[in-house]
Amino acid sequence: MIKLKIKKGDTVQVIAGADKGKKGTVLDVDAKKIKIKVQGVRMRTHYDKQEGMLQKEGYIDYSNVKFLTAAQKKTSAKKKATAKSK
């Protein structure tokens, strides 16, 4: 399995394809197929019997996006309290 630099939650910009120029957060990463799912990019219609017509994001190739910003790391209150007391 290949280790990718883009992770879930990062902000990326599409640099190739029909959605060129769009920015969004990464919703899912498929490292085996080297594809990612970006919020609001490559929208597909999906029919569900219970929910009806839905718009869902599709996967795009990893090479068609540019990394912009990393996802913010979650820090616990305990770590913040010990850092302030030092």
C-alpha cells in the first residue's frame, strides 16, 4: 500500500478535469486505488429507495489535486493545561 501525503480532513484544490479550480476538504482516501473524495467535487446522482434522489461525491485521481492546508489536529484539554502550567 502506498503512503499518500494527503489525509482525510485536509483542504485541497482540483488542478485538472471538469471541476478544475474548485477547493474542498478531503472526505475519504483510497490508498489502494490512489483516489480521493473531495467535498463538492465530481457530484453524482444516486437513487435510494428510502431517501430518493441524492447527490454524492465521486472519487477523483490523487494526481489531479493540489494540497493547500492540513487538517487541524485535535488536542485534549489535559495537554493544554499541562503546557500552560509549565
